[in-house]
Amino acid sequence: MTKNKQEDILDAALLLFATRGFDGTTVPMIAERAKVGAGTIYRYFENKESLVNALFQKCVMELSETIKKDFPISNGDIREQFRHIFKRMFNFAKKDINGLLFVDSHSGARYLNDQSKKLFADFLDFLRILLENGKKQGMICQLPSEALISIVYGAFVRLYKVIQTGVLEETPELLKGVEECCWNAIRVH
Amino acid sequence: MTKNKQEDILDAALLLFATRGFDGTTVPMIAERAKVGAGTIYRYFENKESLVNALFQKCVMELSETIKKDFPISNGDIREQFRHIFKRMFNFAKKDINGLLFVDSHSGARYLNDQSKKLFADFLDFLRILLENGKKQGMICQLPSEALISIVYGAFVRLYKVIQTGVLEETPELLKGVEECCWNAIRVH
DNA sequence: ATAGTCGGAATGAATATTCATTCCGCTATA
DNA sequence: TATAGCGGAATGAATATTCATTCCGACTAT
């Protein structure tokens, strides 16, 4: 028996939302996986939408903190900052692949509330500002930051989707190679 | 009044599946958008799953044909082939953004049948073989082709997701820049 | 007229949500 | 220490709603 039912519910919901999506997941499914009664879920969350928003915010904050912790801001070396972000993204994906896939597949969903949207927008803003800096320094190629983020983030997430299907194995060499590829994608040549 | 109700149904379903997902789209929604009765849908498709599979196969075939038509196989110049693929992908996205997003978000869905899965796998195989060639020629970096495809395809699709939200505008310069970025991501340096 | 097509109300299964009841741990009392 | 009483947590059956699918009367083209 675990102490915290709310966590059990969030864990179960995360797995299911990440693999089946919000609409493909029923509340009884979540209850069964969390080993609680269906009604118990409504003691902790107002409804299914509240649950998905709470979970989304939790995951985005964890992702955001993972990246911002010990961020090498001081010298402003973009290459180093990029490496840091990638390393932390890899760590996050390794620790919580469902969190990564859930955030990706649900950012922009119609049932997200304003707070959820803002939290995710803030996360992207952090990345955007870094890229703007890099462009000023002449290190990063002159495309809209939104496009550069799409390229790197899109590549990263899809890689992990494929890894999760088992088609591709996550090895240090692979991750190192992918990091280089993504850097090469956005740097000035 | 259009002549072909089946097409009306497929068009409506495409828009809805692309924006709300399979589970978030109800059959009556499709009927309303297609301006047909709900029952009419069942004259053309056995059930909702048949419909999504038919649509998926149609979109994948169109995407595949778009790319394979006039494909520069003869000389085997990888750079040129890459440019061709990107150009055609841009065209496809421009003509049928929902088709692109639908295929992306539904490849790998649990309700796809074997035929749908195979069709999509064949499409990826085509790309894989090209990359293998490029690697042999020393033009493409030595990572698993699945990873390289993830990087380029992931970047491409996410870019269009962002474009569709209106955050980013699709201009010739942007597309040219993104094509270069993606090529830089996978080429040997 | 009639064969084929269509629309959309009707149906029943699935789903989110509620709520009466049970359960559990704590405290006050003897 | 033993026990009865209390309050909040948990439950899952019951309810209300939504949805995929069916069915049949109406319509259309021949």
C-alpha cells in the first residue's frame, strides 16, 4: 500500500494519457490502474479535465526545473547551454518518458486551461530567449526562434517516440550523435 | 451540393481527426460537418474504425505518391534527393495540412489495422533506403536511419504544427532555411 | 410505381459523475 | 488498557449523459 493516493492517481493517469490520449482514457481505467475506487478520483480532482490539467502542469514544471537547475547562464556560451539542455532533456526522458510524451501530445489540447497554456508558453519562452541570444552572438542561424525550437524539440520528441516503440535502442553513442545533429541543425555554418 | 458523399465524409473526418483526434471526434460530428445524416456514414464505411483506416491509407498513399513522383533516382545525388523530398513535403503540407497532421498523429494508433501499419512502414522504408545509400556514399552521418528519419520528420511535422497555430508564417525564406537546417542535421560535417 | 439512397430519430452500450454507505484510525472515557 | 463514538476518507453501485450504430419512413431518379 502506498501512502499517497493522489500520487497513485496521477501516476496511473500519466501512463494512460501518454499512451492512449485523454479522450481514449476512461476514468474507470485510471481508477483500476491506480487501485482506487472510481469515486476516489473525485475526492482529489474536480473532474477529468481538472485531473489532466493538474498533471500537465506538474509535468511541465518538472521538465522546466530539470532544465533550469544549474543552468550555465554566467558565461553565456551557447554551445555549452545547448549541451546542458540536451543532457537534461535526455535525463528527463530517461526518468519519465511518459511525462515527456504526455506533455508533447497534450500541449495545445482544447481542454487545457489558461494556466496550463501559460506554463507551457513560459517554458518555450525560456528556450526562445536563449536562441535570440545565440543569434545576436552570430552562433545560431537567423531563422525565427519558434522555427528553431520546432526543429530541435520536434526531432527530440520523435526520437523518443521511436525509442519507446523499441525500434531504436537508447545508447550513449546514439544520444551523443543526436545532440550533435540537432546542434548542427541550428548553428551557423 | 457535391456529387460524392463519400468524399464529403472523408474530408470532414480528416479535419476533425487531425484537430481533435480519433477518440475526440464523434460520428455525429463528422456527419454534421459533411452535411449528411449520421446513418449515411454507415452506408460508406462499416464503422468508425473502418473510416479512420480508409482515411489513413488514403493520406499515406497520397503522401507517398507526392514524394515518389519524379523522384531523382537516376544519378543518386543524395543532396538533390533530399531537396526533392523536402520540396514535395512542403507541397503536401501546403495542399493538405490536415492530411499531414492526421497521418503524423495517428501513425501508431491502436485502432490501425495491419494494412494501414504496413503502408506507413513501407513509406518509412523508402526513406530509410535513401539514407542508407547516403551513408554508404559518406554524405550522411553514421547514425541509425530510424534516428535520422525521426530527426528530420519530427522537425518537419512540428514546424507545421506551429505554423498551423498561426505563431509562425509560412514564407519561402522560412522553408528554404528549414530545409537547410534539416540537411545540416543529418549530413556529414 | 419502384429500387435505391438518405436522414435523423431511436436504441443500447459505454462513460463521467454522484452519493449513500462502509471503513479506518483516532480520541475520550472508564 | 479496553472500548465506544466520531469524522473524514474511500468505495462502487446507481444515475445521467454521451456516443456508435441501427432502423425505417421519406425522398429521388428512373
